[in-house]
Amino acid sequence: MSFFGRIKQLASETAVYGIASIVGRMIGYALFPVYSHVFLPDEYGIVSVVYTAFIFLNVLYQYGMEAAYMKFAADRAPEERGATFSTAMGSLFGTSVMLSAAMLVARGPVGAVIGLEADWLFLLYYAALILVLDTLAVVPFAELRLENRPWRFAAIRLASAVVNVGMNLWLIFGLRMGIEAVFLANVVSSALTLLLLAPTFAGSLRPRFDRALWRRMLAFALPFVPGGLGYAVTERVNIFFLESMPPHRVLALYGDRLPPETLAALAAAPEGAYGDYVVGVFSGCLKLAVFMMLVTQMFRYAWQPFFLQHARDPDARPLFARVFTLYTAVGLFVFLGVSFFAQELVALPLPGGRRLVAESYWLGLFIVPPALLGYVFQGWYYNFSAGAYIEQKTKYFIHCTAAGSAAAVALNLWLVPRYGMLGAAWATTISYAIMALLLYVIVRRFYPTPYAWRPVLGMGALAAALFFLWDAVPALRRWWVEALLLAAYLVGLLALRIVSPEAARRVFTRSARRG
């Protein structure tokens, strides 16, 4: 296959995974406006705290077995992967059941660690079941990716998302279950996912557990645990810092922007309600960064099998470098687009005089640009990880995530008390940048790749100039001006030859013909 043919293959598979991720997450995102009108920010903060704990717990439950399975199964034909599949599934089943049992036995200490009050400890029963169900789906989904079956992957993800939304609406408005509805709906959708993956289980699962293979897989997988925990710390430790903000700091930073009824409700609530309120606003506004997160995650789904399958191509490294440049171009476009239109998006009118997102959450919209930028750097990390996978140097992920998590803790400790939500958002973004650039420096020693840094930095400078112009001049914050600024970025890509004029003309001509 030609150079551009392989990039087209990656783009097409990324698009299909993107359909699953974007539509699925957008369906899920549609729930946040519902939540914003049903749950106050301090109530939504409780949901955010539990799902933040999921990020950490998923690392322990899965302990890198998805990556290990893809590594050890990638070079085998589908009919020869049964032993690898069965060994990975047997390992995950045994450990996930034990971990969930331990969580329920020690639910008091677990709740104290994650900041869950005694009245909400029963949510851990749902959490324990969700974690087991989601863990058991990891390897079958990896098998679908190896089989290059993105459409089946997408269909299962979408079906699960639709059921999740339907269950949420029924349980919240029909049965009026409150916060518990969010978790019960997740249990049902996770169980449906496993049911839809049954054909993959039937085709791959064998009554066999290969101990020698298991030890090799663990040796490859376990470095992902400290790395994954470090990644989780980098991404979401800010929630715990925000939750612990004392009332006087919350009032100092945001008191003049909170309506009187909210201030009165917080004053009458337990002291922890102030932190929960900030967590709820912060987590809600992070939903707007979901667009960049989706681009990054759908890229990762297609990227990992892609570079493993093309690692032996004679021009693999220039190919990977070109992918990095194109990813950055798309990422910065999304960064600008969502930053420009975030206010318009949350303010979309709904029947009854309501807005898409309740105004009580608009307080945190200023965190959206740094959060978007953080996901761009996360995508850089995924790009640079190809060399470590190919050369089986995954131990270096630990170094990078340890540096990122240490930076995240230090930056949150310094920035959150001073700047609140904005400090939390920038702490995560800077930490992602540290992780990505450190991984680049390490990997280039044993897998040098000719990344085109000059145009990449040119794109970054152009995007930064357009953003700061928009941010500094309030008169530019009109939808048609923002659209022109996005068009200026695209013209800049042509000037930097990120996209050739010939390719742009071909795309335009095809679109015109279809139209």
C-alpha cells in the first residue's frame, strides 16, 4: 500500500472509531444538560467524585492487559489468537472479582479515600459491578480492533450509549431515583455491552490458560499500572484539590458571581458542599472539552493497531511523522473552534425559556480553552508512544507519567488555592505537556522519527495568535467573526503547506460533485 494509502486507511478507521466515540459521547454529553437542570452543582459533584475514582480504579482492574493482548496477538492470525485471548480474559476475570470484593468489604475506608460521605457509600456497590463488567469488555474490544472491524466496534459502543441515555431518562424522570439513576443506568449499559460482545467471546475464548504466556504478558503489561496511575493523577487529581477548597476561598474567588439563593443554600449546607459545588461546575464545564478528548481518543483507537501493523514498513518513521503533523493540525482546529463557540453552545435556547446548560454551570466556562489544549498534548503523548511499543520499551511510560503526576500534584497544590478552577485546568495541561515532551526525548534515543517541528510550531504560533486576539478583543466574540478566525487558521495551514493546495482542491471538487 502506498504512503498516502496507509494514511487514508488510518484516517478512515479513525473516522469510524470517531463515529462510535463522537456520537456515543455526544449522546452521553446530551445527558449533562439534563443533569444540569435536575442536579445542583454540589449534587453533580458527588457523581464527579465517584467517576473520578473510576479513572484510578480502571487502571488497577485492567493493569495494562489490553495493551499486552494487542502486542502478543497482533502478529497472529485470528484463528491462532485463542490461547492469548483466553489467558488475558482468565487473568482479568479473576483479578477484577477479587478487587471488587475487597472494595465492598472495605467500603468505609475506600469511601473516605475518594471523599464519599457515609450517606453515599451504597454507590460503591454499583461501582464494583460496573468495574467488573467494563474490565471484561476490554480484551474483546481489542480483538475487534485487531480484526479491523471498526464498524462492529462502533455499533456496540453506540448501542451501549443509547441504552445508557434511555435508562437515565427513565430512572430520573420516571422512577425519580436521583443520583442513583446515573449508576444503575451505567450497570445496564455495561451489561448490554458484554452481551453484544458474545460473538467475539464465542469465536475466541478457549478452555485454556497458558501460564508461560501469562507471565510474558504480565511483564509487558505491569509497567502500565504505575504509568496509568500516574496518568490518572495527572488528569483528575485536580478534582480532589478542588473538593477540599475551604468555603472562604470559594467565596473569595466566586462569591460575587454566585446568585444569592445559591450562597444561602451553600451556607445552610455542610461545609463540604462548597467544594462539591466547585467540583460540579468544573466537571460540567469539562464536558465542553469532550470534543477534543473525542478526537484524541478516536485517534488512539485507530493509531495503536495501525503503527503495530505498519512498524516493519520501510518508510514507517516518515509515515508516523506525517501522522503527527496532521493530528496536530486537526487538534488545534478543534481547540480554536470549541474555545470560540463554547458560550454560544451552552446558551442554545430550549423550550420553556431554558438554555442547553443551566446557567449555574456557566461560572466555569473559562477553563474550556486550557482543558482543550491539554487533550492536544495528550494526543502528542499517544503519537510518541509508538516507538516505545514497537521496541518493547514500555517501562519508559513509568518515567513520563511519574514526572507528569508529580508535576500535577505540585501545580495543583500551588495553583488551586490561588486560582481555583483555572489553576486546576492549567495544572493538568502543563502536566500533559511535560509527559509528552519527556516521552519524545526518551523515545528519540532508540526510535528516532523525523517529526516536522517547524510547521508544527508554526501551526501552534498561528493558533495562539488567533486565540489571544479573540480573547483580548470582546468585539470579536460574534459567531460570524469566530467563523472567519477559523477560516484564517485553515488558510494558514495552506500557507504552511500542512495541507497542499492540490489536496484541498481535490477535497473541494469531490464535495461539490457529491453536492
